[in-house]
Amino acid sequence: MPEVVVSVDVDAPPQQTWAAITDWEGQGAWILATKVRQRSASRVGLGAEIEALTGVGRFGVRDTMRVTEWDPPRRCTMQHTGRLIRGRGIFEIAERPGGSRLRWTEDLELPFGAVGRAAWPVVRPLTRWGLQRSVERFAAFAESYPPPR
């Protein structure tokens, strides 16, 4: 499975970083071109389900996910369950002097068989760039969490 890993230092304690990263609806404030909504009655914990729509205008990709590992404030694993995006997304938080560090890993099952594998060398740098920009935005989001409502 192809893997993309990005990380960022956050000037907030692990508990605050955890609360910010698991504010599913709040992810739209920091993940590029993405809107997120809760799909299950349970907002947190194992089995919680969310849906992300990433794109511009009428063009986008729907990404459905389910929480399969929940270890606050250290690790949350999401299983991507959609038709196009499949695999695992993992958020890991570690304490560091003066705050915490977020590591975001995506273990992806490439769609479209041989075509997907052939396109990955082109798609991977764009994916990594988008995820890195998103975690940089996340740091500011988490440092001022909870956001004013």
C-alpha cells in the first residue's frame, strides 16, 4: 500500500491537539478544499463515521470513513470506506517540550488497478503537498482551539 506521512509541531498540549483533530466538522477549517460532516449518532470513539467532500465547485471526491482505533490523546485510525478512497488514515499525537507533534499517515489502496499504480508517482507529490499544507493550517487551528462558535 502506498503511504504518505506528514507531521507538524503544535504549540498546544496533547489533549488540546487531540480535541482539535477529532473535531470532525472542524476539519473543514484546515483541510484544503474540504467540508466534513458527522454521519453517525456517535461523534467520538470506535465506530464513529464521518464523510468528507474534497473539491472545488461541483467537482469533488466523497470520502467516507469509520473510526477503527481510538486511543485518546495518542492515536486515532480511520478506515476509508468509499468507492474511490480506500485504506487507512492515522492521526498520532506525541508530547514534546512546549506542546505536541501531530503525525498524519495515509495508507492508501490505489484505485483503477495498473492505471492507479502508474499514476501514483505523479499523484503522490501533490497528495503530500496538500496534506502538509493542511497540517500546517491545523497547527494554527489547534493552538487556538476551541474555536469561537
